[in-house]
Amino acid sequence: MLNAQRQPAPCPPSERHDWTVPEVEALLNQAFNDLLFRAHQVHQEHFDPNSIQLSTLLNIKSGGCPEDCAYCPQSVRYETGVANEPLLDVDTVLDAARKAKHAGATRFCMGAAWRAPKDRDIDQVAELIEAVKGLGLETCVTLGMLKPQQASQLKQAGLDYYNHNLDTSPEYYGQVISTRTYEDRLNTLDAVRNAGINVCCGGIVGLGEGVSDRAGLLCTLANMPVQPESVPINQLVRVEGTPLEREAPVDCFDVVRVIAAARIMMPKTCIRLSAGRKELGEAGQALAYFAGANSIFYGEQLLTTPNPLVDEDRQLFDKLGITPHTAPAHG
């Protein structure tokens, strides 16, 4: 994968919206030390490299999703042992949010396994957003595809961020999902942006995609008229029963390369080290933080997959001299 000769950095570390796939492929293929050095320089210019934002994710409605995303254990099409559960009530969500805040999280994210929520679903989620905001936490939800009026209602409820990942490049997307189009996802992101909600949008490394697909995903994100405020980079967690359960494990260094390129291309964006972080180990996570990751999902469970324990994260932060944010801060 590495070039035989050392390649010069292809662009200055300023925000751009005209990236090309060949240009980003060259960036991803740089010698590892050169890529990390460049990414860390950009990171130093825009963030405190020894500070990290902590988000906690709660599955507020699990299972029963009609989509066929090949990586997702919540699809009704796959036998993964995930139960189809109704939306959690306000008291249950508030209890989880209080515990997250006590543990140090500044943003509380809520995920529901819907293809596209109904208006009555939005009414219920709006109540949850208002309740969590009342605790002094930033709020984020991921609910599937949204209509413009639904996005506006969530904004009125006080929503800070909406997560809707693109997963991979436009060219590779059809190999992973067939039940909604790439354009569907982009339309939801437009509705979110137009409603004045911060955009949280990223992808997954390890779906069987190539370097050009990783470059294509990063180009799509960076070339948006307004770059996402948050970009989660996920490593595929292979779940038994999904079509990708036997996909070859992704190399740790490939994940770090994507994070480094994302930092260079989106210098003001918060890059979140997301699903699959447990598999990276301490050394891999340390490299990711050096490369520009400055946010994580915090807590031992994501939607349906395991995450490092809170104590493990705290111990690693102590080793690295990293301090969690103590108050909500957009980005």
C-alpha cells in the first residue's frame, strides 16, 4: 500500500471543499510517519491535542429495522439475537443520561432502529431531547431518514446534533446496502443542515472496501458546502448472523490512516473514534489520538456492540496525559 518514494503533502492544512479521489488516495498512501506528522500539525493548529470530548450512546429503540445494511445486527432480515424492543420511556432515558454525565460525558446520543421515523415517533423523541437537555448535556440522535419538517421539530426541541452516516463511498455503497440510496442519506443531511442542527456524519472502515472507496467517502464529507461538525470513524465490528460476519479484520493502521486523512481534510471537525475502538487496543487508540481523533463514545456498550470499560479509558487517558472536556463544547 505504501508508496516506494516519500510523497510531499498534497495540500495546505486549510479547509477545502474541492478534494479529488486520486488526491486523497495519495494522502492515504503516504508513508505512515509523514501522514501522522502532517495530521498532528493540523490537529495542533485547531484543537488542544491533549483534550478529548466524551459522548455516551444509548439504544432507545432496538431491533426490527427493515433495512438490509450488511453490517447491522438490528436488521429484521438477519438472525443476530437482537430483540425488537419499543422506544424507552423518559425516566429510563433520564436515568441513563444522569449516569453518563456523572461518568464524565458531555454529550448524550440516542439511537433508534428505524428506517424513517413517523411523526408520532418524532413527538416522543422530542420529549426525550428536552428532558436530556434539562440535565445540561448536549444531545444527539440517530433515527434514520428525516423529512425537513421532522428535522425542524427536533431543532425546536433543542437537538444539538443529528447523526446519519454515509458508511462508505458512493461507488461501493450498493455492495453494503440496497434498501435506501446514497441520495436518500444526503437528502436527510440536507434537511438536518437546513434546520440548523449540527451534522454528525462519518463511515465504516472494514466493509471490504478499497483505498479508493475510503478516499471517496472522505471526499464526500469534506466537499460538503459546510463540513460536518462531527465525523465518526467506525471500524467494522463483525457480528454473527450479518452478511459481513466473516469479513477479514481491518488493519489497525488503516483505521489510523483514515483518521489522519480526515483530520487533514476537515481541520475544524471533531473526529470521533467510534465503533470497533475496543479492537484497536491501547497502542492503536494512542496513534488515533495523535492522528487527530478527539472524541470517543464513552461507556461499555454502544448500540449493540461492546466498548472499552470506563475505567480502562480513564487509565489510558492518564497514561497519555489526555484530559476529558468538562463542559459541552460544539464540535
